[in-house]
Amino acid sequence: MHVHDDADETFYVLEGRTRFVVAGQEVFIEAGGAAYVPRGAEHTYRVLGENGGTQLTIMSPGGFEHFFAAVAAEGLRIPEDMPRISEIAAEFELRFTGPPLPAE
């Protein structure tokens, strides 16, 4: 679970099926569907099924891609490096608020 304090997020599921939890509401989105997360809403998701899936994620305003570059530049991994990842996340208005969804 996490919150983006400064950006809206839209997920478009291209392949597969994804479980989303947004502000306490659970939805399952199939390929061709979308989920919208307004800034400040606590959310998480998990791609379901053995074959995985593909989704397009759009953040507005842009710039959040630099978070992933910063984490990769330090070779950080989840969950081992969550303290450092959380420090970097704060620079991008991202807060982790809970654990990931369990596997189905």
C-alpha cells in the first residue's frame, strides 16, 4: 500500500488481470480496462495469474519515473532495502503505508 501525495495515477491493463485496492475499494480489471487513483488515495495492486500481465501506468504530473531510476542506480531491492527505498520515495512525494497484497 502506498500514497502519491502530488500525482494522480491511471493504470490501463493491456494483458492479463489485475487486482486493485484504491481507498479501501477492491476491483478486478481485465485487459482493456482501467483504474484511476487520485492523488492522496491509498492504493496497491497485484497482477494475477500464472502468465502475469502488462499494464500502462500514467502519472500526472510527470517526473515519477526518476524514482525508479534512483532506486535502480543504487541497486536496491524490495523488501530487503525498504528503509532506503522509503527515503528515496519521500523525495518523490511517495509514502508506503502498508504491506503488499498477498499472492492469490
